[in-house]
Amino acid sequence: MGKETEMSNNVIALSITPPAVAEIAPVVEVRQPVREAANVERQPPASPAYSFPPVSKARLRAVAITRAVILPGAVFLLVLGVWMLVNAKITSDIPTPAATWARAVEIFGQPFYIAGPNDMGIGWQVLYSLGRVMAGFALAVAVGIPVGFLMGASRDVHQACYPLVQILRPVSPLAWLPIGLLVFQAKDPSAIFVIFITSIWPVIVNTAAGVQAIPQDYLNVARVLRLGKLEVTRRILIPATLPHILTGMRLSLSVAWMVIVAAEMLTGGVGIGFYVWDEWNNLNVASIIVAIGLIGLVGIVLESLMNLAQRYFDYNRR
Amino acid sequence: MSYLNISNVDVAFPTANGAYIALREVHLEIEQGEFIAIIGHSGCGKSTVLNVVAGLLEATRGGVLLENKEVNSPGPDRAVVFQNHSLLPWLTVYENVRIAVDKVFGKSKSKAERHDWTLHNLQLVHMEHAMDKRPGEISGGMKQRVGIARALAMQPKVLLMDEPFGALDALTRAHLQESVMEIQTALNNTVLMITHDVDEAVLLSDRIVMMTNGPAATVGEILRVDLPRPRNRLELADDPTYNHYRAEVLRFLYERQRRPEAA
């Protein structure tokens, strides 16, 4: 947040420059005689008297607040307007923002109640979904990184696996759900399996690319130092590829969070995806809109956690 | 027998059209404490010679003897200063040198001694002030200094430098050349340096090995540079002997080994 403000300040400073340029012209005339004198006696030239209009801090802050709060707020209001228009003109099944807000207050008032296996607070729904995402994601990382390493390190492994990866990567993960249900005969493992399939491709592809991108020079350094295989892996291969691996992990985690909602709609059970489907069956549209907002927020949190991890481990960003 | 003996080395690479012979019968004997520059047009195989000595590349025929022992794999007794420094970007300046010190002296020196030795080598290249910085935070010349410190810290029998200053601007290059001369005078290292800079070769070396153009490049001429040390760039600029050596190298490169496509 602080960083953003700082950046927008810079932009403002630039945008103020143009009017100041106009004032340089008279200043140049004043400097002319000073320069000639300098040619004769080589005196240090008098510091040029640029005069910029003073930039008031209050004005900078006003612009910063406009950028950070007022502009996004305006778009938000616009969306609210469209929403109310839909409610008024198209279908009143879409609840008003006010009604939705009231529902949100109700839902978040008791996020962790348990009234039976099919009736739990929204907090539990999110946690169950997150649990499945984390299980599938962890498996994908555990399998994807070694496979990616092998593909990056060996041309033959790369040749052998690349076509398969290319074919499977663009497949919608949900297409795997029936296979999962057949093989595992249970909902939870199937959902986890779908997340695994979702997450593994970016991890494999980015890890392999990271290993391939290691400069030969680093490996030559290792050879001159006679580092053993384990030392090369620990001191060179892993640190050099970590930025790529983390990029792959960040990509797959955000997709995994999108996919779990869809997967749970099909598998049922406790989870934010099935919650949305359940509320649709109850025609409880306000709850669905609240859930959409919550899914988005959780997505942002996951993304920023991965960003933090990336900043911590990536030598380029430290 | 000389200290470092590059003995009738051939290097050939297999290609679709049969073997490509990069080096043929490269023979060079180097004494301990000598500073040798290998100069030649780009693509003539200078770096190939260095890689064979480093053990990074295997000679197809012939071989390299260091103190009468054949070398055929890389090792810290032949430390390399790479052209583009090749510091590990995730380690600090200190750690980049320390990794070499730990590897070479892990058994023979205590932890405190290894720390001191790391600092000592950073001081040699005047980089101790930046020891906690990462390579991304320092200039190209500074990175190359650290690369030299890392190589020196291995206490190599031969210091191999592969166009060490090629990527630097002229002023930084001059500065680093002075540093290398200073260090070489102090430590009496045996140095094999690849260069394409005539002034650098004459200023730094005891002998200049001039290579013919490839393919099948070989040693064309060897010029002994009998200039007293310490050498001073400014004084030498007007020194007739210096300019004579310079002209010799230029003549070799631009008259006798002029690149056909450059003509």
C-alpha cells in the first residue's frame, strides 16, 4: 500500500514538469553572459536559477487519494448501479445490494456454526475447500518439481515427456473428474486428484524451463570447485531454479482455487463450491453473491501469500 | 620439464560433415610465475586452449601436464576467471568467495582461518567494502574483481583468465589491469590469460602467444616482452621498446593473420 502511494507520487511529479519547461527559456538568456565570463577566467558557472512552481504536499496527497480510493470506488459504484438496474428492470430474483449486504452480515456473523453435516458456517466451507486445494497442490509440487528437474536436466527425458505434457496441459481439469471418481470411488480424493492435475503442469513446465536456463558458467564454476552431485543440487541447481519453480507454483495455486469451486459443485460435500450450488438449489441468490465475493477475497489472499514466498526465496527480488 | 606443459594438443569436434579440427599441435611450455597472454582473432580457438588447461574440455590428442602430472578434469589448482564473472547471484560477494574457500580448504583450515582467508582475498581486490552485497547490486568491474578474488582464494597453481576484462569499459579495464599486475607481483602467480586486446597483452605479460586463425589453429609466434616491472601504462606509452612490441603483435594479427572475410 505504502509502495503504491510512493509510485503514484513519482508519476505526479513527472506530470507537473511540462509547465515548468516553459520557464526555462528566460533562464537561458540570463546564463549567456555568465558562460562567456567563464571562458575567460574559468570561474565555476553560477548555479542556474531554475524555478519550478512549488509542489504542495497537500495536492500530491489529494492526487494519491484520488488514484487509490476515489477511482476504484467510482468503478465499484458503477457496478452497484448496474446491479440495481438488473434488479429493477430485468429480474428481481437478483437481490438488491442492500439485501445482499444484510445476508452477508448474517453469514459472517456466525461463520463457524455447525448445525449438522450438511449445514455448516461459511468459514468451514472455505476451510474444507482450502484443505482440498492444499492437499492437491502439495502433491502436485511433490511430483511436479522432480519431474520438471528431470525434464530440464536430461534432453532424453524432455523429449520423452514433452508431447504428453503438451497434450494434457490444455485439458480442462474438470474433464478428469469422472476418471477420479471411477478410480478412487470417493468424492474427496477425486476433488484432490483434479486439483493435482490442475496444479502439476505449471510446476513441471516452469521447473524444467528453470533448469534449462541455468547458465553453463555456473556449472563450470561447480566443476572447477569439484562440487559433488549433492552439492551442485543444493548450492547451484535449487537456488538457480527456485524463482522459476515459485512462479509455477503461484500460477497453479490461483488456477487450483478457481477449479476447486467448480469441482465441488459436481462432487458435493462441505466446501465453498457446493455451498454455491446448494444455495442455488434453495434459490438463495444473496448467499451466492456473498460467496462469490468471499471466493475472490480468498484468491487474493492466496496470491499475496505466494508473492510473499516468492519475494523471500527469489534472489532477484530480495 | 617446465611447470605447465601444453603438449601437442589437438582438439576436434564431431560434426555432420566429419571432424572439425579446432586446434592442431598446440605446444606451449610455461614456467612457474610466468604471465602468459594468448592473443588471436576471435574464433581462433584461444578459449579452447584455456578450456583444455582448465580441464573443462578434453584434448582429442596430446595433453596438459602441470608439475609433471597430467590434468584431465577441472580442479581448483587451475582456477578460472570467467569472461562474464559467473558469480552466483543468490550468494553475497563474501559467500561467493567463501564457497570456494570452504571447498578447497574445508579440511586444512579452521572456520576462523577460512573466514580470514576469504576477507584477505577480498581485500586483495579491494572489495571488502561490498562483501555483503549481492552481484546484482555491484558494477561489472566489481563483479570481475570478486571473480578474481574467488579464483585467487583457491590458491591455484595456475590462474586461468578467459578474456577477463573483455566485457568492461576501457577505464575500468585499465583499473583492473593495474590490480592484476599488483597482485601478480605480490603473489608471483603463474597466469595464462586469453585476450584480444594488444595493449593488455603487452602491458601484462612476460610472453605473448600469438595464435593463427582457425580451423586447425596453432601457435604462430611467441613474443617475449622484456619490459622491467613494475610497468607503468603512462610511461610506456612513449617507450620505443613497448611500441615495438605492440607493433610486432599488430603486424602478426593484421598482416600475417588477417581474417580473410575481414579483407
